[in-house]
Amino acid sequence: SEEEFPYTIRVVSDILESNGSSSMATVCSGTLALMDGGIPLKKHVAGIAMGLVNEGDEIEFLTDILGNEDKLGDMDFKVAGTRDGITAFQMDIKISGISYDIFERALEQAKEARMKILDILEQTIPGPRSEISPYAPRLMTTRIPVEMIGWVIGPAGKNIKMMKQEFGAEVFIENDGLVWISGPSKEACEKAKQMVEQLAEVPEVGKVYKGIVRKIADFGAFVEILPGKIGLLHISEIDHKRIEKVSDVLKVGDEIEVQILTVDDMGRFTLSRKSLIPKSEQQSQTTRSTHQTQPASATRVRR
């Protein structure tokens, strides 16, 4: 599918000299080239050209015909396919026609030859490389909710332009939410893809994010957890212990882990840092000790 492999591949085969079927040679060499380039072909494909010489009642089938056999023979029958079956064939004949029996016998002989060629191809390269060539332009896809398309694009295409400027990646979004990302390298495309997915992400209650402190206020800090998505970290949610000033603990630019506490109908959300900080054993012991040593209160009774 396009999402699994978004490339369109054009195979060019330069034949410098031939004395046989250049098209079937291209099928075999094309399979090796595509697999070597990391193109995820599901199976090896091989091709063979079959010939026929018909003299009266005598019939002879030729496998992998040469140039003269093609020129002087009665049939040029090209068959390509995998181990599972035929994927393409082409027949040129110089006689009035052939019987079903001749056609069947030619296919059977072509299959035998195809299997031998497939053995050689599979020994040469068992399957596609795990990665496409580092010299190939990169193309990736991802999918976002349709309602988030405008947010990802940004006002006047701000976010798309920013990804082009920072990563060198081109981003195109279709109306159904399919996103195409192209760039000069895998790293550039992955950075752009990550940003697209972050821009389209909707904050979820309970989810943990790594955010950056963007602003400090008396009552808390504003933390950006996703590109353009900033939530309030109230001073009471920074730590278990009492904090007098936010600036004593946090500074603008600090990277911290936070958890989303609430999200309202307008998409605004609150954060907590202390929910991710376990209470230390020392704090627990101090709390127990305080309760144990605290004197009992007494009430004076007047007589």
C-alpha cells in the first residue's frame, strides 16, 4: 500500500549488447537491483523466453532462445513469475496459431526454467535489504485526524514552512489526513514526521510528557508539552513539600516530566510534577516521627 511504501519506482535497464531476451534479463536483474536497494518486494521474480520450431508434425521447444532462434523460429514466448505463479507473459508467433497442448507444454517447460533461475536469484540475495539505500531520497507517510489538519499546517502554513526551513523536509497533507513527508535524508524526514504527529496529538488525562518550562508566574509555571500546546503547572503540583517561590525550583527552559491532571472542554489542561515524584522514605519517617512526638492537647476545666 502507499502507506507501507509510498515510492513510485522506475527501473531503467541499459542493454549494451544482447543475444537473447533483453526483457527477461531485465526482469531478473531488476529483481536483484530492487532488493539490493531495499525495495520491499514480497517475492523474487524471474523471466524466461521460450521458442518453438515447427516442421510438419515435428515440434521442438527451445528454452532461453538466442537471437537467431528468435529470428528463424516460429514463436517468441516470454514468461515471468514467482514460485507461486505467472505474473506476466507475452507471445509473438509467425505461424497461423498454436494448439492448447503446445501452449500448455511451453508453459510447463518455462516453469521448470523459471524455478532454476529463481534458485540462483535467491542464492544471490535472499530478500530485500532492511533499509533503502542511504543515497535515495526519503519519503515517509503518517496519518492525522482530519480535524487537526489546520492546526498542523498553522496560520499561513507557518508550521509547514518551519519544517522545511529547520529540517529540509517537504510536508504535504491530503484531505483525508494522509501526510506525505519527503526529504534529503531519513533523519530529516523522521524529525518532520515526529513534529507532525506531535502537532496533531491531543493531550490525554494521565499521560506523561516531557515538557519545557516556557514561563514562570507567582502561582505556577507554564509548560509546553507538545509544539504549541502549553499547560499550567500550579505551584501546589510542583513538589510534595511546600514551595514558597516557583523560581526556587524551576527556571525558564528547564526540561521536566509532567502528567496531565485535567483537560477542559476548550482543550486547556493542567499538569502535575509531584504525581511523578515518589515520596521518599525519609519524608515518610519524618511524618511518622512528628505524629509520635507531638504532645497530646489538654483542655483546662474551670471549677
